[in-house]
Amino acid sequence: MTDYPLTPADLAAAIARAGIAAELAPMTVETPTVPAAAAALGVRPAQIIKTLLFLVHDAPVLVIASGDTLVDRRVLADRFGVGKKQIKLADAETVSRLTGYPVGGVPPVCHLTPVPVLLDRAVLAWDVVYGGGGDDRTLLRITPGELARVTGAEWVEL
């Protein structure tokens, strides 16, 4: 059993092992939110991706959304054929246990437990996007195409 929380160093090693074309960008300020990450990088919030873990009938589903997208639980409910009340945002302990990373630093790739991934089509607007890099002071730089390749994500309109 791997201990968690995992760190940016763990993420860097996993990226290297998996041959993922991505790089970590250490920050000098905390970047646990989309606005903080966008400000630190000098990019638009839409270029930041947020990695959110939802529970659909208690089954985990990872949603990778553009930073300015509000994830509507109704869209997820319709996708999975369940009622909106069956879609819940996972609590911090569940996020850490399944991904290995703390909320505010969850990367879009290399999690402890593989789960299905839905990827917001809005990220296709960018050549590169930035997501969590393992903690609240590190970001991950990756292209949308590489992100889709390594996660096996299903593209969705959020």
C-alpha cells in the first residue's frame, strides 16, 4: 500500500515512468485555487484545469474541467442516467485516499486508484493547460491532447 499524501516528487517520478509529456512548475506562492494559479502564471483562469472527484451512486468519477467552468451536477446525472442527488462531490479524505493527493494539489494524472475520467471540451481551446502538481505550490503543464491520451478520458460538454 502506498502512503499518501503523495508529493510533487512522487508525481514527477510517475510522469517519468509513464512517459507522459508534461512538466511540473514549482510556484513561489500557494496556488490551491483557479484564480490563485492563474494569477501566479499570468494566464486566464480558463487555461487552468481543475481536477474534481465526484461520487456517482458512490462510484468515483474524475472530472477535469476548464478553470472557468462550473460543473453542473445535472450534466453528470444525465451522462450516468441517475438523479442529480446521486452526484456528490467527494470529501477531502476520499479525494486523498483515491488520488493520493490533497485537495488543492490534485493532478489530472497519475492517481493511486484509476477511475473513469470525463474531460471538459473547453480545454481544447488552449495549446497547454495547467493543473494541480501534487501540492498547493506546484502546477502541472500539459497539452489537452496528452491529457486525453494518458487519462483515457471521455470528452464531454460541461
